[in-house]
Amino acid sequence: MRNKRPRSEAAARTCFWPIRLTSKLPDTMVHFTTEEKAAIASLWAKVNVEVVGGESLARLLIVYPWTQRLFDSFGNLYSESAIMGNPKVKAHGRKVLNSFGNAIKHMDDLKGTFEDLSELHCDKLHVDPENFRLLGNMILIVLATHFSKEFTPQMQAAWQKLTNAVANALAHKYH
Amino acid sequence: MLTAEEKSSVTALFGKVKVDEVGGEALGRLLVVYPWTQRFFEHFGDLSTADAVMGNPQVKAHGKKVLESFSEGLKHLDDLKGAFAKLSELHCDKLHVDPENFRLLGNVLVVVLARRFGGEFTPELQASFQKVVTGVANALAHRYH
């Protein structure tokens, strides 16, 4: 059985972060207003998780090509069309966006919700947390391309806050 | 920095951009999504709500000015540092703007283009534009000391 770290806040704070996040949000519990939660939920209800997830991950791999090194096992990533059509990229993108769906159900405790995934990405996958912020930005861009009317400035602000908070939560257990 | 194909696809898409609208939208969204940036524009009047920001005539005018200078930069993709040297000195010496904000505005511009062009804003175009906005942000930071 995996040896889990204690979940207390005190134990969490003893983890030393050598990686400085460039996000300007303070490291405290993020508070979403009722309006922000409603806006996020209303757009989420229209999202096709497979399409948006796959496209977000594909755009990450295309726009920031060094991220492809994290997916050596995915096969053909040699061109934009190969990446966009790659079934493993689509499947993994869907998985990532499903976890966003989980985040939306637990917006008041993102750190707790992403604790296990944070440990996984640090201890097993060795992913630089900067990549979480980049992927979050890709999700915003894909939402903007698909939902031009709904993606108002307020909607963008709410989703930017969410993606930043998820990125921070995923980085929280790094040491 | 950009291949010949990337330059021509960026120029082609930007040729369809309504500079006065897109500039204002990008600056407005920067002020709404990253509210601390409003501190640079305290003399712009009402920035109290998202609607006030987006409708503010000074925001629109300044956004247009910013995007015009960006358009000018697109004509000098091989020497962005030279093209933005004077603006870089201005933003450092007179305006005291943290260069991180250039990167944020560049990212907001990419989101605005994505929203306006939808599927036409392909991943390839996005990659090219991301290189351009990063290049412009770096050029604007280049003269900082």
C-alpha cells in the first residue's frame, strides 16, 4: 500500500517549493464569488469534454513543442495534423478536462481535490508546474474559439482564476 | 524567429483585424482579468465594473494606440528590439511598468484573436502569434535597467 503523506496543513507547509510560480495570485484559499461559480458552471454545461480536452492538449503540444517530451509514449507527434488527430492526445486531453469538471464541483477546496494528482505529477511524472499554467491558458483559448459570444470579459476572468487556482493546487504538493 | 510561412499567415490574419476594436477589447480584458493592472490607468476614470471598463472611451483609445504600435511591429519582425527600443525606454524610465504586464497583454490579445476568429485561429496560427507576442514583450523589456 502506498505510503501516503499526512494531510494536515502543517505537514503540507513543510514542503519546500524550489520552483517559483509566475502566477500573481497569493497562496491562500482562492475564493470564488457566486457570480463566478455560476458563470463557470453555465459555460461548463456546454463544453464537449472530448473535443475541448483533446484540442487544449494538442494546442499545448503545438504551441509549446518542448511539452512533447512529457508524452514520448504517444507515438506520432511530428506535425500539427498528427498531433490534432492522435488518439492518445485526445484520450489524455479528455482525462485532463474531466478532472477540471471535478474541480468545478469542489471549487472551495481545490488543494484537497488535487492532492493526489499533485503528488503524482511531482513524484512519478516529474512535470514542471509551469506546464499546468500553460495548459490552463490553452483551455481558455479553446473556450474562446468555441464560445465567442459566451466568453465575455467576466467569463474570461472567472475561468482564468479557475485555471490559475487548479495550477496552484497541482503544484501544492511539490517538494 | 518566424519562418516565411509563419510571417505571411500572421500578416494575413492581422490584415483582417479591426485595430480600433481589437485593441480596446484586449486592453479592457487585461484590466478585467488582471485587476491590479488598473493601477497604471487610474486617470482613465470609471473602471469600477467590467462593463465600465469595456465601455470606457479612454480604454478604447489607448487600446487602439497599443494595437497600432503592435501592427507597426509586425512590419519589423526581424528586428523587434530595434522597433520597440524607444517604447521600451519609455515604459521603463517614465511609466515604470513591470514587464510581466507585456506578457499578460500579449496573452490576452491571443485570447481576443481566438474569440474573434474561432476555428480560423488554428493551432499553427496560435503558435505563430504566440511567438510574435512573446517577441514583442521581450523587445519592450529589452531596454529595462
